[in-house]
Amino acid sequence: MDFLITRLKFGGRLTHALLLGELFAAALAERGDPLPDCIVPVPLHPRRLRERGFNQSVELARPVAHRLGIPLWIDGLRRVRHTLPQVRLDARQRQINPLGAFALSAPLPGTRIALMDDVVTTASTIGECARVLRAGGATDIEIWAIGRAGGAP
């Protein structure tokens, strides 16, 4: 898993996103729970998006959205403040780094949201995204992540 995600994020191997997204979608389909109104990938700051050339959370969410027939809401949640990469920070710095980094640019397309990320470590980034989505009217937020590392709950 670590190999696939690392090659995706830092090696541009988008085929890994397709594989991981398809496997994730298959697991969700077997679950049988009600589906959310939309999938919201964790956004990258425009500067990081230009550097990387793609958003790994978007690329992972695409096959999930396609297979399950759930709308993908890419531009509604924006990263408005450039933050340091979480991987370079200690646990305390990771908690404060994403605060105030996200904002909504449009009304939510529903109240049941799946928030998609590649890896959750301390859950601080995903927590800040969820806070913004709740303030925008989301009532039910599921956290969907391909991996979980270290200090994730």
C-alpha cells in the first residue's frame, strides 16, 4: 500500500490511483450502506497542484464516483492557504498546520458527504475540511481514505 501511494503522489503513477480507487469502490459496494450525496476530495493548494500536476485525492475518488454513480464535487471545497506538507511536521505541528486552510466556494450539493483523502495520519487535515463542510450545511460526513498511518484514530 505504501509503495502504491508513494508512487502515485510522488511518481505520478496515475494507474495506481485507478487500481486503488477500483478496489476501494468494490469494498464500499459490498458494504451495502446508503451512499452519500457526493464525494469531496481533499483539495490541494493551487501552488501544490501546479507542482504535482494532479490531486491524488481527486484521482483516487474518480473511479469510486464512476463505479458507484456518486457525483464528484471537485471545485467546491478549496484550499485557500498554502500549508507545509504534513509529512515534514511533528504531531503537534500537524494539528495546527491546516487550521483556516480551507473554504467553500459554492453551496454544498447535498448534506451527506464522503470526504476523500489518500492517507489519514493525525486526521487534522480531514478534520479541518469536515469543520468547513459542517459549517456549510453538511449533516453527515464519512471519511474515506485509502490508507491510514501512524497516529490516525
